[in-house]
Amino acid sequence: MNKPKIALVCHRGENPGNNRILPDSLGTTYINSVIKAGGLPFLIPLDFPLDNLNIIRESFDGLLLTGGGDVDTKRYGGIEHPSVGEVWPVRDEIECRLYHLALETEWPVFGICRGIQIMNVAAGGKLYSHIPDQVPTVKHVHNQPTGTPRDHLVHDVLIEPGTLLHQIIGKDRIPVNSFHHQAVSVPGEGMKVTAFSDDGIIEAIENPDHPFVLGVQWHPECMQQYDDHMKLFRAFVEASRRL
Ligand code: MN
């Protein structure tokens, strides 16, 4: 059986020691999750020519928007905050454009962490720039400290029945990891909130008018030992196969 080809836009980092730009790359857990789910991963560099993005749409069966730095606050009219970091407007631009191509052409898109955030911003929605300062009612540390095991389960998410997410996972509530200081505040056009944390943060969105536009705020790629989280990758790869 043919394996669906999945495009993943790279992350770009800076060496804090000398401010040199590091090579475009991507965490191996994203890559391995796609392979384990039956897909073939292909990395897209951030300087890919914007005029030729249609080639990416034509060449690949699905789009995975991964974690990384923060979305530029200017793009969604967000509050400036000193903790906003690793902003690469070139990545925002390529991912927003790819999201719109996906909307127009029924291309499956799965967004993780930054991925849910850029999807929401591309759809005209807004983000909290820094949850602890903007949502005083939160109970959990959504941004677990550096060094915390990436599969550490921090809080539960409550999944709305009758949604694509609920159909995939088949449960009303699951525990997740949490490595984010930002979150969706106002859902974008066409976006439906499909999961909240048990302290009220939006943790998943989807577009019910599209076959597969799904974003989650947690990191399923770091929890490959849990079937509930691998179901997300399998559903995404299968959706990419059908279309
Ligand atoms: Mn969280």
C-alpha cells in the first residue's frame, strides 16, 4: 500500500551564545511519529519560495504543523510580552499560506502546539501571548519547566462529544503533557473548540467544514507509548491517504 507523503515545515533556532542562526531542522519525535503511523515525512525549509507553495500542496498528501517558537504578536494583534520568543515571521508566513491552501483544497492538516496556534491565527483568531499573565484563573503550570520529561502528564483535557477529535480518541477525558505559555484565546473563522484543559484553557480546535483540520495544544509526538496519542497521528495519516 502506498504510504501517504507528509510535509513538515522546519523549525529554526538561534544559538544563544553567539546569535548565529542554526540550520533549519525538526525534532525527531515528529518524524518518527509520522513514520510509525504509516506515513513518509518530508521536511520543508523556511526559505522555500512562497510563489511555489502550490508545488508542496501538489507533491504531498498531508501537512503537519509542528511546535516551535512563538507566532509574531503583530500577526494577530496580540499583547507584547517579554516572554514572547523565537519569533520567525518567515515561518509564520509560509505556514499561514500553507494553511489557506489546505482550506481551499481539502488538504489534511494536523497542528501541534505552535501548530494549533498558527492555524488559529491563519484563520483570523487570536492567542494569549502569555497565559500566566492573561488568564489568572489557571490552576496548572501549562509551561512545564525545561528538563521536565516530555511525556510527563500534567493535566486532563475534556473532549467535546460529536467532534472529529472525540471520534479519533473515543474518550471524553484524557491526560496530556503541557509545554506551552501561549494558547488560543479567540477561535478563528470556521474553528470550533473541541477540547479544554480542566482549568479552562483551549487545548484543541478543528474546522468542521473541512475533512481534517485539527490542532492540539499538547505534544502527542512525545507520548508515543500511549495509544490515545498515537491515534491522532494514525487518523491524520489515514485522512491523508483517502484524499
Ligand atoms: Mn496545557
